[in-house]
Amino acid sequence: MSLSTVLFLASIAFGQAAYLDKKEVTSTSSSTTVPQYFQTTPEIYAGPTQTGAAPFLAATNPAPFGATRSFVANAPLETALPIAGNAQNASIFHLMGQVSPYFPNPEYAFRNDGKCPVVDVLSGFGVQEMPLPPGASIGQVHVLHRHGSRYPTSGSGVSKFGVALASQVKAGTAGNFTGALSFLNSWSYKLGSEILVPVGRQELFDSGVLHYYDYGHLYNTSTKIIARTTTQDRMLKSAEYFMAGFFGLEWTNNATLELIIEQQNFNNSLAGYFQCNNSNAPVNAGGNNASTVWENIYLQNATKRLQALSPNFKLNVSDVYNMQTLCPYETVAFGYSAFCDLFTYEEWEDFEYSIDLSFAGNNYFQSPTGRAVGIGYVEEILARLQHHVLTTTGTQANLTLDGNERTFPLNQTLYFDFSHDTNMAAILTAFGLTQFAPVLPSSGPPSPNRSLIVSHLQPFGARVDIEIISAPQPVAANRTSSSTDCYTQGSATSYIHFIINQRTLPLGASFPACGNRTDGWCELNTFLQVQNGSLAAAQYDYSCNGYVLHSLYHVAPRRKRLVERKGRGSERVEMLMRGIGNI
């Protein structure tokens, strides 16, 4: 697409809408004819952009570890830490909820020894991974992607704790730490705020490369696609690194980024909580309440253990939880953190559960606003699948952009959208994926068979790939036997296939109408019929602005401590809690 074409489209967009659901932002670039939503520099509404200290892992890495002094090269993070109780040599970095560095769900194995290739091992979300049957093809993919690993939210509990602790260490008022905490005697807080760290940039670039291998054939080289992100710095940079991985460094020849303002009073389906008042209110704090209950149970031993090593510095459960949270943030920023092996493997499993509880009550099905926060994006997906722009909406979808094919194209085979962890959780909830609805008890213990494990769903760099598949005949619902045909009698049929972090999500587990298919797919027409009720189920205006019932987890001890610790989650929880006050 030439520059003249871009300018022509921009003039049409401006002619149809003079504001972005509140007020059009005037471009500050030298080219005032380019609309704000296609402008990537200079950044507007970028959010905090404070960088941290540069890593120096070659000097700070204490590896090799343990009695055997075996060495495993960092790649690029140092994750081969000796963790007490880790009998299976598993990675604690797969137990850190939304602050886990990206990893795909568990491995699987398949065999191809007959008419229909089959898989021997159940994995991921409990369904077999199936290759496309002969003659079937993927015609379209919608990618919803979280940003990569980043620094903590400015003003969050973990950053406040780190600053306060470092200040006391520097002033000499923290006393003398001993044993495993002796590193604190010379420790300082060096993290930045909210922007991507180096491995976060790598996660998105690598994902772009991976998605090119998976879906590069779908790109029409004679076209230039629109990809969407928000104005936050880490969101813009994540999209750019992904595009560089997918298309190469000249990606601007292949794609145009559309930046949707991420700020209060602007409609934005990729950050749906800003226009949902109740999602930012005490009524939606149930997940944090539940997390507090669990933290006060599982961290009792750790608090006593670490207090014995800091006789002059009083530690409470909140402090110890912040120490545990510093582990993933320092690791992704600097490559290694001495906070990680302060905790046992079981305590890391319990840390994961604390985050699962938080998301369940704040963003998934135990949240009174979960469906409402995610419904705008569901509206957009359904509009694309049914080939129409939005002409009306009662949600946070941006009608100015979504009502114009120039900014909401309907003819692409590749769609890339970039969002946040809590928003992605709300989107899965708005789709009605009730396999993540079972209630998690705030008193534990965590069941290893629970369906909602945030590190499997929304780690840093998480992605949801929605494939649209065409088959010449109906595909057999049971493809576990290689001796049977892949097809049944009938006419050409289209299917929808959800993949979360490289593993199939079985749609039949949430939508009985989709059937109990071994491939996890759903007939596209059936899926669209099921989704006809999604907007009504979200009850957007009531959920976001009405007098809604509290979350299941509403009652909890002493909320003030939690408010200070977690302000919009990784994302939204850490900022949302800032406005709650003393409750």
C-alpha cells in the first residue's frame, strides 16, 4: 500500500468520525494528515516508561549450583536454581501465574501410521492435538496476543516494598541479614516501570517467527494488513517486535499498526476495563480477597523462616509475598534473582494458586464484571466472522474504528490484536468458556487437576490463536483411531479451532452443542449460534454501571494490606486496586 493510499484512507476515516468515542487526538507528528490511530511516533498515552538498570549476568550469576556443581547455560535467563522440595526437577518459572516468562503448555506426541494421523498423549487442556485431515485447510487466523515480560507497575505493592527495603538497607536501619537473606545487606532495588524488558522483546519476536512458520502461507503478499494494539509503550513495542519476527525488519511494508487509545473514557476492546466502572471498584475485588486469605495460610512457615534471618527487620506475610513476587520480576529484568530459592517448590505451587484465585474473582467467572470487560472483543470477532462492521454497540468496542472497513477490515486472512492478561481472561469469560468456571476454594489446597491455571493461560507473551478451517466433508468427531477415515458423509463444513499457548482448547467442554470431539473443534455455524447469546449474558451496562452483587470472594480479612500491595494485577489488578481506598 502506497503512502498516498494510506492518506486517502485516513481522510475517509476522518470524514466519517471526528472523534474516538470521546475526542479525536490531534497528531503531534510533522505529518498532520496521518490520523492519530496510525501514528506510532511520537507516542501518546504511552504510560510510565521508566527503565531499570542494565543486567550484568556474567558477573552476578552464582551458577553452577548445588553439591554436584553441575552447570546449565542460561538461555538467556538463569532458571536452573536448586529449589527445596523440587524432586522432579520441574521449573518454578512455570508456577508464577501472569508473571511467568512465556512457555507453551505441556508437550504431546503423535503418530502417523494410517489413514488419519492420531495423537497418543492427552496434554495441555485435556484434549488430543490433531493434524489437519487430508483435504482440509486453514483459511483465516485471529491472533490475540499479550505483551512480553515487563517491569512491575509503577506504584504497585512489589515496587513500593522494593524501594522501601532498599532505602532501609542503604540507611543501615534494616539491620544485618543472615543466611539465605545475607544478599540483602548489599541489595538495591533497580527495576524500572511497566515497559518491556529484553526477554519480553524476545518473546514477541520469537512469537512472530513462530506464527510465520505456522501461518505465513496465509499472507497475501500483494496486500498490507491492519494489526491492532494500544497506545501503551509496552503494547506498541510488543506489536512491533512481533511484526518484525513475522515479516522481518521491513514489516512496515506489510502491515500498518492501528493504535487504540488506552485511557479512561476512550472505548477500547483491547483494554476493556477502562470503560467498565464496576471493574475498577471494590465490588470486583473478590479475587484479591481470596488471594489474601490463601497467602495468610501458605506463607506462615516462610514468614517465620525468613524472619529468623532478619532479626532487626520486621517481616509480615505481605512483605514475604512481595519478596516472592520480586523473583520473577528480577529474573526477567536481570536474568537472575536471589529471591527465587528462598521458597520451597510447594510454596511456588501455592504462589501460582494465589494468582489463580485473584484472576478467578477479578476477571473470570467469579467476577461480576468478567464477561462485560471482555465482551467488546467478542463482538469484534463475531463481526469479522460474519463479515460486517459494527453499526451499533452497547459495549466498550470503539464504534468509530469498528464501523469503518478502513480501520476494521473484513477481508484479511491474518488478524493480529495485542492486549493485556486480565483483558484476555475476561475475553475467554465473555466467550462463555465455562471450563474455567469451577470455583476455587480460597482456603485451598490447590487441586493439580483444576482447569484455571493462570500460568497456562496468561503468562507473559500469552497468545490465543483462533483458526477457521474448511473441510470438503464433515470431519469425524472421533479421530483417535488411525484405521478409520477422517471424514463422514456430508457436504463441505467449516470449523473453528481455539489454541491457547500452542495447545488446543476443547470447545465442546464449554459448549455441548459443539459435541465431544477429540480434536476440540466446533462447527463454525454451531459456534456462531452459541455466541448469539454472549452479548445478553454479559449484561454490559448493568455489570459495568449498575448495582451488582459482590463477587463470591467478597468477604476477607483486612483489605488495606492488599490494596497497598496489588494495585492493576500484573496489569489491571495493580492499577485497579489503587482507587479502592481503605476497605
